[in-house]
Amino acid sequence: MKAFRLYNFYIATAAMLLTACADLSYTEETTRDEAWTFEYFNEGIKGLVSGIYAQVYNNEFESNSAYFLAGATDEAQYALETGEINSYVNGGWSPANPYDRTWTKCYTAIADANMFLEKLDQTDISDWEYNSNYKNWVAQKEMYPYEVRFLRAYYYYELFRTYGDVPLVTTTLTNAQANNEKRTPADQIVKFIVDECDAIAPYLPVTYATEIGAELGRATRVAAFALKARTLLYAASPLHNPTGDKTKWAKAAEACKYILDNAQTWGLKLSTYATLWGHDAFFNQELIFGIGRGESNTFEMANYPVGVENGSSGNCPTQSLVDQYEYQETGETFAQRYPGSIDLTQVDPYEGLDPRFALTVVKNGDEWPSNGAQKKAIETFIGGFNAAPKYGATTTGYYLRKLVDGSCVTTADNQTQRRHTWIVFRLAEFYLDYAEAVFNATGSANDATYGMTANEAVNVLRNRSDIQMPPFTEDGDEWVKRYERERLVELAFENHRFWDVRRWKKGAEYFSTIQTATISPELMLTRSTVTRQWDDKFNLYPIPQSELKKNPNLTQNPGWGNSLEDVENLIEN
């Protein structure tokens, strides 16, 4: 059983999707012609729903090269100084320059969703009853309200994760109304998301494979439960749960356990790590919700090493990340075994590491990319073919392999392209989410109150046939350290680390400095410490200055200035 994964059902109409969003924001009324929209199904009703889906694609940055937030974490350093991701760590971040489109994209989609839900019952497509697709249209139209409610809840999760308290708007607003909305407490936003997921899940199919039209890339019951579980995990975390209320952790544990208990029935199963990305990742039975892209090699051009034709280096894994991988035989970390400089002519420090390392990171000497036209041993030592002093070469000693499709040819002639699927929810995450929630709810990694201990949940992942790592047996503070390391390794470059460290309130520990590596021509690896800007106010994004100017009832997040007057004074000075 398959096909509940949320791939790009609109791939055939990708051009429409990228432009389908109404020109809306939280403070503006829709400019969509409602009469036209609701008179036609494909171009109107379905087009509006596609536009709401399309905002899932509307990420923090324009370019695929900076799709990740990894460059603002200890996972990676973005090779080019011009990368916008660097604004998060070099002091360029402010309410006036938020370098983020979450507020705009989410409220754009929410405005369309609210309008759609209010107007859909007033529509009548019976004039098209003799069209050969009429029965399909009716069936899809009946499902759309539940899909749209899922999407609206998903966008509120993004807003909650990013800003904390945000205005909760579930009806269409005039400009005057929108510009007087106040921020709703985060707990109420969480309750809204959870209640919506519970309400719509029974009406959403587990899979669209057997539904009329078989459009696989749509919101499913499994996606709704995944959204609920992750939202509850975030709500239980220290950033949003300062009193350490264990009942919040218990709710998160129960929601995650429901997914794990029903996974097999739903057709979910853990896959091998290497098949999480690539041309056929769409068919991976571990994927719950993903962002599908058509055939392209743009991402590869952005992340192939300098020296590979049309490669731009992109997101370069750090030594900080490499240090977290454990050795299969002993369970000690790379950093524990090799804390200082390493003579690579005398020892291979990467031998015996967790298999996920080789699937995530390209190191000196690896043959990469994997396509026959460009395959060559990568040289990251100073003066090497893929290293400094070449402009844009890795600044960390490593290049990215995970999610990069090495079969893509990026030469000037005879280029090849492949499909890409970006992971939003996958089954492995919920084993980790469950482990974290259970540990914090019970106070022990070996408590079986919920039917499976935290250690048992983590070990399910470490026992996969292609991983085979030593089991977790720790408890207490040592468990927390190892769990945070395991979560980083398993979910590397899936846009979790940026948010995990924030919800744990551990930015000063993990993000204020990172370790990079330099390899001399004589193959001596030397570590360097890079200092980055970190302030605890970074745990939440600033409310954009443009929104504060529109709506005087909005308040700024702590540390970013408390009022519009503060912002205006900053600009004047």
C-alpha cells in the first residue's frame, strides 16, 4: 500500500502553481474575482486550492541553493558571502530586514483559505454536469474543504513556530479589520491547530491512490496526524513551555505514538537512508508529506563543489556536524576520538563512522558527483581542484551529499535533470519526537508507560539494516546529549536543526560558535573556530516592520524593539 505521500500533484500544472497565489497579505483584502473563481472548476475552484497549496513551496529564500536554513546552524556554512542565509549570523537580521517571507506567505494562504471556506457552499457547478469530468470535480470539491483546513492549520503551525503569538484569523477581513487584529497567545494557536487536525482527519483519505483522479500530492489523514504531533512537540518544548508542564509532553507522546502504532496499517515503513532522496523519492513509503519539484538540476548546480562544472559549493557541512557522528564499533564520536588536528596520511578518521555520514557529507578523496560524465576524486585540501584559493570553494573542508542527486549532469552540454522531493514529514522523525516527548513526560529514557521506552524508539532507527549503530542505553542528562546528537545526524539538512535548537533554547550552546576544517597540501586537517552572532531574541523571529506600521495593535517580539516608535527611531538613527 502506498501513495499517501504528499508529492506534487500539481506537477503537470507547475507553471500555474507558481503564479496561482492571489496578491494578498494579512492586511489586504483579496483581489481575486470571486464570481469568476467559483464559476469554473479547473481554472477557478481548483486553481484557488492549488494556489493555497503553492505557498508550501514559498520558502525563506528565492534560490534552491539556499532552500536550507542549515547555513544558520552548526550543520553548515554557506560558501558564498552573498548568500542571504548569512544575514541570520552576521548581524543583518532586524524587523526592517527580516529576510523571511513566512508572515506574508502564510497570511496570503490563510486569506485565500478563509475566503474559499466561506464561499464554497455558495457555488454551483451543476451547469457542467454533462462534462466528462463532472463526477471527478464533484468528488474533489467535496474533499477540498478538509484539505484547505489542513493547509490553513499547517500555515498557522509555521507562524507559531516562527513568531510565537500571532493573530488568529479564520474569516475574511476588511483592511480596517485586519489592521486592528491583536496577537493571539501561542497556546490558543496550538489548540486551534490540534482541534482542526482532529476534526478533519476522519474525512481525509489515507491515500489518494484509490480516490477519483488519483492525485497523490494532497493532504492526507496521515499528514494531519503528523502536523498535530509535531505541533504538540513544539508546544511542549522549553521555548513555549517555560514551566516544564509534563502534561504537554504527555500529549505530544500520545500523538506521536498514535502515528507509530498505525504506521503499518497506513502503509508507512522505514526506508533505507539513501532512498530518502533522488528521482524516485516520491514513491518512498516513509514519506508522509513532501514538497515535490519537477525535473531540474538547479539544486545540484547550487551545491556541487567548486571545480565541478557549474558547481557553486552551496551548503558546506561543518566539522561541528562531522564531530557528532559515532563509530559503529564503539559508539564514541568523531570529536571524542580525534579532538585535535589529524594527519590524513597516517590515519583515515572516517573509516567505521555511522553510515549516515557517507550519505550526507562529501569529504576529501570521495568520487563525486556520481554521474559518469563528471565523476572525479574531490580535492578539498588547499590548492586542490575543489578548494581554496578558488572563489566560492568550501570554507569548512566538506561538501554536501544528502539530498543532492549526484546523477545530474551539469556540464554546459548534455545536461541531465531529475525530480526532487523535499521532506516535510517522514516516519523516522516521529520515532525521535516520541522518544523526546516520552523522556520529558516520564523523566526516564527507560520508562515504558506509553508502551515503548524512549531508548527503544531511538534504537528502532539505529537498528535499520543499512545503519546498524550501537544501541541507546543512557538516561538522564547523558541521554539528552546523545539524543540531541542523534536527532542532528538523522535529520541533517531537513530543516529541523534551525528550529530544534530554538525550541530547546540552546542557541548559545550550539550556534554561537561552529567548527570548520582546513586541510593543508600535506593533508593535515586542522580545526578552526568560527564565531557567529547569537542572541536569545533569535529564538523567535521579529515581526516585520512593515506589519507593525500597518497595524498599531501588533507588538514586537522580545528583544527586537517593543513598539513601532522604537523601530522608527532605529530607522531615523
